[in-house]
Amino acid sequence: MVYYFGKTKTEGKKATKAVLGGKGKNLAEMTSIGLPVPPGFTITTEVCDAYYKAGKKLPNGLMDDVHKAVKLLEKELKKSFGDDSNPLLVSVRSGAAVSMPGMMNTILNLGLNDVATEGLAKATKNERFAYDAYRRLINMYGDVVMGIEHEAFEEAFTKIKKKYKVTEDTEVPAEGLKELCDAYKAVYKKGCGEEFPQDPITQLQLAIEAVFGSWNADRAISYRRIEAAKGNSEIANLIGTAVNVQAMVYGNMGDDSGTGVGFTRDPNTGQNKFYGEFLVNAQGEDVVAGIRTPQPVSEMGKWDRKAHKELMEIKKTLEDHYTDMQDIEFTIEKGKLFMLQTRTGKRNGIAAVKIACDMVKEGLIDEKEAVRRVPASDLTHCLLPSFKPTARNAADVLCRGLNASPGAAVGKLAFTAEEARRRYEAGENVILVRRETSPEDVEGMSAAVGILTSTGGATSHAAVVARGWGKCCVAGAGDIHINEKAKKITVNGRTLTDKDTISLDGATGEVMAGEVETQEPKLAGDFAKLMTWADKYRTLNIRTNADSPADSKRARDFGAEGIGLCRTEHMFFEADRIIHMRSMILADTEDDRRAALKKLLPFQRKDFEGIFKAMKGLPVTIRLLDPPLHEFLPHDNSAQKEMATELGVKPAEIKKRAQALHESNPMLGHRGCRLSVTYPEILEMQVQAIVEAAINSAKKKIDAHPEIMIPLVGTSAELRILREKVEETIEATKSAKKFDGKLDIKIGTMIEIPRAALTADEVAEYADFFSFGTNDLTQMTFGYSRDDVGGFLPEYIENKILQIDPFQSIDQTGVGQLVSMGVEKGRSIKKNLKVGICGEHGGDPQSVRFCHEVGLDYVSCSPFRVPIARLAAAQAAL
Ligand code: PEP
Ligand code: MG
């Protein structure tokens, strides 16, 4: 249950992060490689689990083990708990296996009581310091362990400051702080009905329970839920937090002491330069809370050359040991440097790519490790839009803050987390503007497109959380004055309200008025290099879902090796086309339908020619019309009237047709291949357009490889009949065009109805390829309407009925079985049957891994997710 770390012994060297938590594991590891770490011990995450399982009771024997560890600590440091001349003091901190910045409780200076405070005053020859530490403990302990309002302590402090006629905390003399401790003890007693505990072991036990308790505080639960919803599956499976009890060292012992935090490389850009901040004469919490604005570590040498030099040496030792960028906390006590924490540094995707590539160059890791290192979904940060240079140059810059997390965010001002969330849910893009953020704000931060704070540094809460989420953040923009009540900010003489739009540049820290135009990203530099490494190792092909030449080209630029899904219905919605589509739908006879379809044909042919050209010889899977026809008709009166005028018919006629097409359950209605069975002329027009486009391309020496895909097949008979129809149309078109060259046209189907997966051996007889349409397959396997899940899915995930949103990441145990069965059965008839996936899941890293494992040939996803899929496919193969 308890692992000691210190000079005497380090027990946690081989224990895992799952058991010791990230912080505990790394404290043990740093101690074992000889870094200066204050000694202490870690209580495991399993104890937290046992605590909850026993109905919030510490397991038997835990406090005996804690006692033993304390004894060892006392012996090693030659100090003892509650001593009147040289007392031992400890910090008590949480630390789960996955970092949750600022979400759980911390208690400092534990072990102080009336006697030990005198002892500390003697030992440090600094009475003021000792009473300052004591009052901090009573306050923190009262607040964190006993839940006493912080305000009550503040009021007592204000009274003392008044009495001594000072305004700053630091100006209150020792005598005043002594009085303050008595006042705080009274606040404590009033707040919880008990005396402040004088026994350090009692303090320790309650503090341990408080840390375990904070594991299930609302804010911690929210944070885990948001992270899990973003696909962080590790966080969803944690069993609890560890507790780290560690001897205190002080950064607030005077001007030769200080404390700081930092990253061994820049977490925004990946530059190999120590990136951090420190505060002289302060405790760690002061830096992270963003209350005082710290100085950059690059200035630290001017203050203490030796400590700065040692810190830079530790940077190298840590990176050599962990072979990764680290996020550290350190304290300097009277000129002596101590390491309090190290962990793998959170970084955005841009930095992740640069650091991985640089570390290959530096010989710290190899290419394969670089490919494994970068979380595939974090590549979205490399694919973020940025501001157009011309628009940026012309922008109206309001002020500049710290470039805390890159990106280009444009939105209206929102002043509280609650407001940000509400307006986001109403469909608005908002930027959350706060003096500083705290863990209570995470829901609003998640809802906002960008975060702007007026105080706090690059390692403040806002910056750390935003960076972890790849969200644009500008921190510490000191020129901004926020009036939360009036929903106003003033900045350099100008006033903006919640109705005003601003633009944030997270890369430069600039805050601009109005909407600044953005531009699309490019695949170049280190990003391109990492992609070529990924391509070396992956075995899955990556295609894209695209239905226009522009999207096709973009996807090719991102490395797509073909189109896996061209949804032809998207080609019917433009104004000059929809009119023909609508007259086709209104037609009463086949002849009239054919006449309308004839007008659509040239549009389709031209689109296909454009796509073939853009894809330069790569395969293009074209899906025949899929949605129910009523989707193409307007439903409100005025739009129906407008359509009637356009088509020269009576509005009543349109209403009648719309009513006739109405279905109670359109997703299970007259759609997909059922349309082609009942209206074969639609299929004929589409196939004719595809073949003519292929012939025209061949004439222009453009290599075209269309693959005709029939959607929503549930029985092999549907595919048999439609395949025959497609083949007939291909032949008829070739002979009408007098084309006797060879065309490479494959005919296949989507597997998106459970019955098709179950009978895939029968279906495969008529298919050259399968493509799993996992959107519909998920809808029909779960029986959840994909358009209506918003009503219950969030609650399902919150209550852990479902671990993930099955429309985002494939449900491997259920839907996944149908996929693997479909592959097996299909290939039992046709050994080389080509099989892919084109549902949304094709761009989700965990689903890509699954597709690799069940032996698919390719995944197909939207153009912007192509690089993510390339990397995820390589990670699955490694
Ligand atoms: C699917 O169902 O997975 C699919 C790709 O088709 P659509 O989303 O167009 O229904
Ligand atoms: Mg579908």
C-alpha cells in the first residue's frame, strides 16, 4: 500500500504508473537516478479504489504502514513530527496515472501545530516564516479537508491587515501572523465545530482521506468525462488517485528562495529551449494559480547563476533518461535546488511533431518511436486554420498577451463558463474571457473556441488545460480589464461587450477586434517527414470521402490513395441542379422522370470528370443515390411556393407530393438500393454519367478507375438484380459512345445493414468489393437513430452505460463483430475481396487500429483526417 522514496531506499523503482500514479512513479524514478528530490512516500491508487469500495473507509493496516514510512522519513531527515525544535513537515498531494491539472486536492505544511510552529521558528530563525506557514496550513486544511469557506479566512486576514495598517499579505509582521493563526483557529472551530487537530498523524490521515475524496469531486468527474469524450480512453479506466506525502522544502524562505515550473522544450512550438517561469520567495501554488505574474526561467541566471546552471543540467539528465520532453516543478530553498515533480510534458500536435523529429535527429529515439509518440488525433493541431497573412496585417490589434496555446479562434465574448456553455449549445462560437481560469471552468473552456485571460502565465491553469486540448489560448493579456457583471471588457480605452466578436492568435498572443479571415493548413516540413515515416510502416491504405474536385485535390495533397466514398446526392443540391431533381421527383410517369434525369446527367458527368482528373489514376468509389427522395423537397410553405413558381406548377401539387413521400421512419424507409430497384432510371442515369466521364477521361489520357457502389443492400438478390442493371448500362453506354477500349469499372456494395454482414458470403458472389458503412451499421445494430442520439447519448456516456460514442469510435464488441464476420464470410467466397470502411469511424485512431486488426484493405475518411488515419494505421502496424 505504501512505497518509500529517499536516500534510505526507493521501493517504487519497478512499480507501474497505474499503481503509483504518474507523480509517484516519477518521484521514485528521479530519486533513483540521483536527482535532488525531497524524500517521502506514495500511497497507491489501489488504496483509493479500496477506500471507495469499502464505502469511503481507509483499508485496515494502511495507517500502520504510513506510520512506518513516517518513522523512516524522520530518521532520514533527522527531524520529527510535531517537534519543538526541528519539526518534520510534509506536503500531501494527489497523483493519478493520467495527469489532471489542478483537479484534485493538495495540502502543504502538514505537521504544523502550536508546538511545531515554535520549533520551525527556532530551526529557521524566522518566526514570521513559521507563522505564515501555520496560517496557510489552517486555511488550506480547513478549506480542503473540512470544506470551510475560504471567504471566512479572508475576512479574518483583512481585519489583521487593517489593524497593522498594511495592504499586502507580505507586510504583516510576525506578531500579526501569530494573531492571525489564533483567529484562523477560531474560524476553523466555528466552521466545523472542532478544534484544529494538533496531532500530525491525525492531520495526515484526514488529509489522505480528503485527497481520495477529491477524486470524485464534481470538477474532477467533469474533467475525466470531457477527456474521455475526446477519446482519452486511458482516463476512463483509472481506478483512483495515489497520494504523495513528501518532506516540505520552501521557496518562500526569503529572497534566496523561489519556486518554478517549466517544460524542458517549448510545448507550443516544440523548440528545444527550456520553457518555464519562476517566482522569487513564493510557494509552488502561487505560480500555478496565476495570482502573481512570474518571470521567465531564461532570466533566472541573473538571480541565481548556480541554481540556473544546475536546472539546465537536470533538463538534460531528465531528457536522456526519459527520452521525452518533461514538465517539471522545482523549488530553490536558500540556494539549494530541489525537484518536486517530473512528468511527460503535455504539448500540442505541432510541438509533438517537432519534438519527435528533433529527438530522432538527436539520437534519443528512432523513427518508429517517433511514429508511436505523436498521438494521431493531435495532428488536428497541425491541420488547424491560421489567420491569412494579409488579413492579419490589416487586423485591428487590441492588445497582446502570452501565446499560451496556438490556433486561430474567432468568436463572441462570453464572461462565465456557464454562459460559454449555454451559448455554445445554442450554436454560437464564443471566446471565454476570464481574469484567470480555475478547475471549475473546464466545462465552459471546453465549449469555447478560444480562451483569453488577463492574468496568469504560460503555465497557468488556462494555458495548461487549453494546450492539452489543442484549444487556442491567449493568457495574461494585462491590458484587458474585465467587468464580468456588466459583461464588458475595456482594453486600451475601448469597450467590447458580449455582442462583439474578437479574433485570437494563439501563436503570437495577439487579440484582434472583429473577425479576421483564416486560411487552410499545408502538409510540409516536420509534419511531412513524420508522414513519410508513417507510410513506411502502415499496411492499411488510406482513402478519402470526397464529392468535389476541390475536396479530392485537398485529400490527395494530404496523402489519400483514392476516394472511398463519393456521396453523389451532394452533387444535386446546387441551385442549377436541384430544380431538375425536384421535377424528377414530381414526375408522374417514367418518361417524365427520364426527361428530368437527362438534364441532370451532364452535371454528374462533369463532376465525375473533375474528380477523375484530380485523383490522377487513383480509384474512385462512387455511391449511387442513397437518401430518401423527400430530403430534396422543401417542407415549409413559402419554400414550396417558391419551388412551384420555378417549376410552373401549383403549390398544392408540391405539398401533395411531399405528403405522399412522407415516411414515419425515413432512415429505414425508401432509400439506398431500394430507390434503384423501384426507379431503375435513376441508376441508369448515374451509371451512364460515370461511364461517359470515364470514356471522356480516357480520350484525354486521364487514367480513371471508377468503382460503382450500391448502398444499403440487405439481401444478395438486391445486389444481383442491380449489378445486372449496372453491367447492362455500362455496355449500352459504351456502344452508344462507340467506345471499344477497355474500362476498369468495379461493382461493389456497402455493408451497412446487419443482415448484409450476416449473409456476406451470399452478398460477396455479386460484389467486387465491400465497404462497411459503419454509420448506418451502428444505427441499425444499436437501433439508435443516428440523427436523434443527442437526446440520450450524453447521459448514457455519463452513466457509463456506454464507454464511448459508438458513432465516433467503433463499438468493437458489437458492431465490430459484424464487421469481422462480414470480412471473413465475404473472403470465404472471394479470397481477394477488397474490403474497406467509409463510415465516420475511418478517421478515428482507435477504429483505424480495429480495421487494421480485422484485415481491412483500406479506411476512408474526410480529407482533413487523412493524415490522422495515416499515422494511426502506422501505429496499429508497429
Ligand atoms: C455509412 O452509413 O456509414 C455511410 C458512409 O453512409 P452515409 O453516412 O452516407 O449513410
Ligand atoms: Mg449509409
